[in-house]
Amino acid sequence: MKIANIRAVQPETPGSPPDWRTWLGQILVRVDTDEGLTGYGVGGGGPAGIHVVQTALKSLLVGEDPTEVERIWERLYRATLAYGQKGLALMAISGVDLALWDLRGKRAGKPLAEVLGGQVGQPIPCYKTGWSLEEISAVQGAGFGAVKLQVGKLDAADAIEQIRQVREAVGPGIRIMTDAFMSWDVDTALRAAEGFQLYDVGWLEEPLPIDDLDGYERLKQDSPVPIAGGEHEYTAAAFEMWMQRGLHAVVQPDVCWCGGLTELVKIYRMAAQYGVNVCPHRGSEVWALHAIAALSPDPLAESGRPWMTWVDGQPEIQDGTIRLGSRPGFGVTFEERLWRV
């Protein structure tokens, strides 16, 4: 079997935020083989990511054996190394890698969770991410055992007050996490964490810019709340550097950005060695959900992006949990109209 063609498009996403998640948002990658199998993956980078796929990457892929997924990843990474160690090029590679994994599952006739050694059909607990107290409070009765509030636009005092109100709204039985979206400095993060511990907060996510390693070192030593992060980091090698320094209790790679499933599998294996928990960003979407089902000893999946309605076959969260079906590969399909561009 050989790769016959590769294409990428950016489906319309009505309802997505009017920021980089729209104009540099998710791209859909399609890899066709000469045996009639097609694999799909979602990457990032918008039109720039599409350009990378259809120029730099396509020339390296056509004619290759798609079953050699890990070798292909290394080839693509090395070919883009001069300009793509992080960011857009890795987002593009992620989409390609996921499409190759989809082919791997389809060729085996198994869902990827089974290819990775796990099972499908088991309920996986989910947590709901929200941007406001009202959104978080609305999960009452929806079965979620955990919620996460975005607090990065607030100062420490206001963030603590918001978390106090969340705890009051959801009660003692719901786990609460926070996400500061790289918006604070060390002192603000420590002040917030001191207050968060009063309300049994499970983690403080990405309080600092992703490259402030010395700042994260101080948080590791002084924060009373565990530190999480990683949705904006790339490659397993970068995550291993974090793990070697013990900077995060929880790492949160986004499989559609960090390099694909090839890298996510490596991150899981490293995390097991270093005693770090892995909780992928947007884990309830199928691209990470198969890995969670197979590789997470304590699975927890984050709610996905509601505007990605063009993914047909994405399982829904019901009563706070999500289940994978038995279709091969990632188990999702896409309408042919997406390719009429």
C-alpha cells in the first residue's frame, strides 16, 4: 500500500471565537492510498497549515508506505526542523500523523483504542470547561464530576472570588480546576493558588507563558495547588524536559497540535516513568479519546469544541461520561462536500 494523495481543507466553523482559533483554526487532512483506503486527521494552522501540508509535507509523503507511521513522523519533523520545531509546522504534521493512524486502525479493522491495547465501550469520565460562572453552574444535573473555569482575564482576588462562587454553586462533591491561559506572572499565580486551596482546587493550568521555565520551577516549589499545562507545547521531547525538571503534576498535550498521536503515545510512556498524569487538551474529541481509553490509568476527558460540528461520528457526552464505538480507526467520517474547494 502506498500513499496516492494528500489534501487539507479548513472547514467552516460557525460559532467559533473570533480569534486565532478561527483564522488559524482546525484543518482537516485527508490521506488517500492506492488501495482505496482513506485516513483523516485534524491539525491546526488554518491556511498556513494547509500550505505546509500541501507543499512541504505532500512532496515527502506521496509514494510512501503509510503503515510506517513513526518513520514518516521523523522524516516530516526533520524536513521542517529549520522552521518548524514548534507552532504551525507541528500543527500541520499533527493532522498528517493522525490521518496515518486512522489508516492504521482501518487497515487492522479495529478502533485505535484497541490498536493501542485498550478497549472501547467503557464510560470515560469527562469534565466541563467553561468561561463564566453561569456556564459552569449550568452543568448541575448534567452528570459531570469535574469542572474547569477560565480565570486568566481576572486578577488573583477576582479569580479567588469566582472559584468561591463556583464551589458554592456546585457543592463539595464536584472537582474544580482552573485555567489562567498563560496570563499571569509568578506572584499573581501564587496569590491565586493560596486562595484556591481553600476551595479544594485540583489544578492551576498554564498560569505563566509556556517558556517561563524558571517561573514554573518556583511554582513547583511554592504553589499549594498542583500545576498543569501543555496544550500550547509541542513534541514529546519538550514534554520530557518538563518532566525531568518536575515542573507539572499534570501535562495536557493537544494531539492535534503537539505532533499527533505518535507524539502523544510517547508522552504517555514518558509520563509513566516520571510519575506525571496526562490529561489531553480537548480529550473528549476522538483524536485524543482513543489514547485516553487505552493509555490513561485514571482517565478524564475534557469537553470538546462545540463548533466542530463537521466531524461526523463524534460520540456525545452523556451524563458526564463518553464512550467510544467500535468503528475502525478514529471512527469518524466527513462529508464529500468539504473537499469541493
